[in-house]
Amino acid sequence: MLKPVYSKQEATSIARLLLEDLGYNPHLISQQEEEILDKNEIGQLEKWIQELLRNKPVQYVLGYSWFMDKKIFVNEHCLIPRQETEELVLEIIKNKAKNFDGNILDIGCGSACIDISFANKFPHAKCYASDISKQALAIGQRNSFINDSGISFILDDILNPDYSKYPNADIIVSNPPYVRILEKDKMQKNVLDFEPHNALFVPDEDPLIFYRSIMEFSKNKLNKKGELYFEINEVFGNELRDLLNEKGFINILLLKDIHGKDRIIKAQKK
């Protein structure tokens, strides 16, 4: 039923996710000759399939995704967590001891998947998460509660930040909007039709708007020798490195993702 919209590989992968959500082992089901799903389960599958045939991402259909081995609830008000963002988190984790007890601030937190990972890996740290979207913060708060993460949430617009809402931080991390409008044609329909555009897109004429604002913010709220980490658009790695240098940051490092594309940049405050 999924093949009109999805490739065979995609359809197989999605079918497995749906069956696993119903509590079945897809491999065992494929070896059964008789029907083993009951009427209610078949009805649920058919409902999900109708949503999938509209190109709705399977994570939104099921209502959750996985990030760093944690179940993260998602909806159309927050981005679906991606592997590239896991790489960003892993880069930070490898540079800190497990007993790290500083303040970590995630700007544009969405589902709070980044913060939940830090709360799990650094039990002595204090995690703060900000977003402009009340709906996204509601999802983040739900994820924090379910994972017993103790994250503090801040409703704010980082393009016009209220500094009084924030503590000083030892680490500031952000995966801000970085896709230019002109890049829409390269994106999959399920992303364009369902994921929140305010978390994805930036104006063609000012694609680094969020990075500049977060750098200025970090000059004020990042502690001495504190670290700044970004996930970035692969085409702007060199420009962001120059911008960080211009803003007075040191120890700037541009890193590639698993696909060999510039994806992470980190820097330190003097």
C-alpha cells in the first residue's frame, strides 16, 4: 500500500516501524502464513497508511522519534531529530568529563532532544533550553518530564533576546534555522509539507541572521573560556569561521559530518 509514494526500501523500513509500534517483531510476522493481526490493529495500520500516503513523516504519524537512544515525542511544531544533530551532541560529550557540572544552554531547542541527551550524560550539569515557539516548548517540557531531565525552559526570541531570562553558560549550543529559501526545491516533500518552516528557513539575503545574533548573545552570556557549538549549513562553513574570528572567538574548529559535509563549528570565548 505504501509503494505508490515510497521506494521499496523506504516502504519496508516504515512498515517495520509501524509493526514494532504495535508490539510485533516484523521478521517473525513475515514468516507467518496466517494472519496474526487483529481487526483493531489492522484498522490502526490502515489509518497510519492513509497519513503516510499524504507524505506525512512516519515520526509525526507515530508521534515520536529516537535520538541518542531516547524516545523523543514530536509533532509538527518541532523538527524531527536527525543524525547530524546527534553528531553535534557527541562532539560536545566527548570533550567533557561525565562529572561536568556547568550550565548548558540550547538555543532553539524544539523537542529538547539535545538537552535530554546532555541531562543524561552530565547528571551534575544544569540544562537550559530556549525557543520562540510555545508549542515547541510544550513538546520539550513533555520530553523533559518523561525522561526526568530537569531542564529549565525559556520562551524568548533570540533575534531580540531578553538577557535577564538567561543564566551565564559554560556551553551554548544551537541548531538554528539555516536552509535558504532558494534551497526549497532540493528538499523532500514530507519535510516541506509538515516540518515547521520557522525552524528550517532563513532569508536568502541574510542566511546567517541567527548565527550572528547567537554570537552577539554569547559574547554577553558565555562564561570566560566557555564554548559555542553550532550545527550549520554546509555551504557557509568558511563564512561562519571568519565571522567567529571577527567576533573575537578563539580555537575555532570546523568539522565534517558522516557524509563529509561541513556540519559543525565550535569556538571558545577568550
